[in-house]
Amino acid sequence: MKYNQDIDVLPATRFSGPLILGWDDENLLEMSLKDVYFRTFGFKVEKFLIYVTNIGIGNNTNMMGAGIGYTSSFIGEYEKKRALFVQRIEKNNCQITIYISEKNSITFCGANPNDTWKNVGLYKKFCGTELFGLEHPIIQKIIHDKQYRTISDINSKSFFIDWLNQHSTIIELHKKLQKLYPPNYIFDVRELCAWRTMLKAIGCINITPFEKNESEYEFWTRNEISIIDQNILQDLYNNGFLQAIPNYITNVSKEFWKCFEESLNHSKNWNDGKIRILSIITNNFTYEELQNRLKVSSKIIAKARTYCNINDQNILQDLYNNGFLQAIPNYITNVSKEFWKCFEESLNHSKNWNDGKIRILSIITNNFTYEELQNRLKVSSKIIAKARTYCNINGLGCSMLNKPIITRV
């Protein structure tokens, strides 16, 4: 359309591409951006051009106000090769995925952006929050504006009109709210709390029949006699007709049991095979649950538990016997180990050779067996025997008393 208006000009005349497309027309731009809730943008942090493709909101101070869904990326170097760094804030951590090629990638995780970049071990002169783009003024302004946005910014009127017009008095809150917000919008805790507070204020009741740890979905009713709707849902749920997770969403728990049941049914070694497979989870569930879910007898469950306990014990014993397993973890100082180390060093650096060793050893000689002292300190049984005699006569580590010289005046 814009091109046709200028078609009469000389053929050799060159036009700017954006002008030909009509991008100088404000009405056209406004129409093209309708229903576009977020536009990717970029900015520079020193040599890096960081692109932000999504901004989620949270209330963790280590994330500088950003939350689940925040995504940014830039081109850098990894192992002397050009690579794409994609940075995300997930539900339980932060992730940096480095794409060296389409099929070659590596992911690092951490509690927050700074921890995650420490694990990557690159670009140490920058803070993790800088490389994520969180410290940039544009990002902080968007986060601030989103954090202080209220429900009044959303067309809440249509939410209630739609509810009134439907035949049922019951709604599933998350599903209903998705119609008001942009596609793929991730709700934060603050927003959901605000909606719940508003629903309670106008007399709506939460009638969800299952616990929060089973599912995030929640049912609400506008029925004045809410107990009727509540009893209907509770009966449907108790009798197995109402699911905590809808069919179109993968039920991880259901898939877990399905995989285990198939593994048991296809076991080639019959009961022995079943016992080994079942031993993986047998101690984490009750007899009743395993019987109902996997259709196995109580005998098989009992054998699986015994197998698991014996096998675990044998594995740990083998690791310990072969020196791979230690009684005290690395991050805790092993006082016993340090004690023997100090004594061994003292003995090795004794200036008076055997006499010095005997005196040092006399401090602890009566508290340990010959075998233990020999193994720990690499000393002979002769030295230990002398140390014990020395200790009994002179005391722990004391120097030998010289016979006093008496002079008469």
C-alpha cells in the first residue's frame, strides 16, 4: 500500500526498506503490536550483547526481583570455541546452558545467578547478576513496574461475568485466570494470593478436595450453599472419578507407577527379577500402596525389603573395606585423623631419637593397644613397651628426674 503511493517516482530511485513497509506509519505500528505482550530486546554489558527474551517476576533478593521464566542469552567463548550462553531462572534453581553446536551442549545449575556462574568458572570479573542482565536499568524498571502492577490492571470484570454466565457454579482457578493473562504467563505467589483474597472477600469458597502437595489446581464455588458443591467434589474424588491433575497434563506420579508395573510384568527372571526391581522403591512405600499400585503379593514385598537391606549393607561394607567410604565426610574435620597425624609428625621430628619418641609416646601409650599404636604410628613393640614403663615410672611425657645432689656446708 505504501509502495503503491510512491510508484510514480523515477525507477532508479532507492527507498529505505522500513519506509516501503510503512514502518513510519504510527497507526500501522500500533496495529502490528496489538496483543504483543513482550518484545525481545538487547543491551550491552561491556563486550557482551545480552538479549532478554522473557521476564518473570519473583521476590527472591538474590535474583534482584526476577523470577521463574526469566531468560537471557549472549554469544561468548567456551573452551576456545564460539558458543551461545542461554540463562534461565527455573522453579528451584538458575541454569546456564552453553550451546557449542546444535547437538553439543552443557548445562550448569546454581541457587542464584552468582552461584551458577561460579560453577561455570568463566568471566570471573563479572557478577552473575550482571551477565544475566538483571542489573541493567531497563530490566530493573520492567521488574519494578510488574511487581507493583495490581489486579485492577487486568480485566477482572470479564472474569466474574464469564463465571456468572456459565451453567456450573464451580471453576478451576488457574484455568480460568489463564484466559485473562498473556499466553504462557507464569503466575507468582503474590498474584495468586491477591486473587484468593478477592474471591474470599466476595463470598466465594475454596472447595478443593485434595491436598496442595498432590496438585497445584484449586476449585472454587460461588454457590451460597457451598457445602453442596464441596460434597459433590469430595465424593467424586473419593470414588476415583475426579483427578488431581487433568488428562492433558502429564501426571509424573502416574507415569512412575506405570513404568514400574511394566518392568515387573516383563521381568525375565520371574520372582527373583521382580524382587530385585521392587527393592529399588520398596522401603519408600507401604505394603498396601505397593499391593494396590503394582498388584504384587505381600510375600514379594517382604522379600524385596530383605533383599534391599542386605544388598545396601553389603555395598556399604565393601566400599568401606576397600577404603572408598569414610566414616566422616570431607567437609567436616576428622579430629581422630588429625590427632594421629600430629602424633606421627611429633615422633618423626623427635631430636632425641628413641629417648624422645619414648617420652612423646608415653603421653598416650596406656590408652591404646599395641596393635593400634603400631598401625597408626609405625613404631615397634619395643618402643611401645619402653614408653609404657617410662609412663608408669615418670608420668605422661615427663622428663626423667635426676637424682638430687646433696652438698653439706
